[in-house]
Amino acid sequence: MPSYSEMATKGMMANSSFGRGASRQAIAKYISGVLGKDCNNGALRRALTAGIASGLFEFGKTKSRFVATSAGKKAVAPKKK
């Protein structure tokens, strides 16, 4: 089962419109709809905060939007065999 930071990164990459970033609500909707998993909002907020601190995510156009950095995109990229 993927972690919330991995699921959030996938949600950001799918919903990041024109470089503005994806909102927490849009990421939660992606997790619930596309990935088919109930989204725990507290866990998602903690994952976003930890991702900002570790450099996997950064704020988008506003403080309520999030964008995956290149390091975050590499973390969810499929491993080459």
C-alpha cells in the first residue's frame, strides 16, 4: 500500500493545472476517486507538511496549493530493473 506522500505526489502531478499546483481538496478527491482509497484528511495534512519540510513538495501559486518537486517526482517514479 502506498504512503500518503506517494499518493499526494501522484495527485499533484495529475491535478497541477498550469503550474499553479493542486489544492489539498483536489489531492484528496484524486486519492478517493482514482486510487479507490478512503482519504484520511489528517494523515494527508501530515504528509503534505512533512513533504514541504523534506523538500519533496513546495507551495504552488498560493500557500494552499502544492507542487511536487523533481525530487518528489523521482520518489514515485517506477524503479528500473
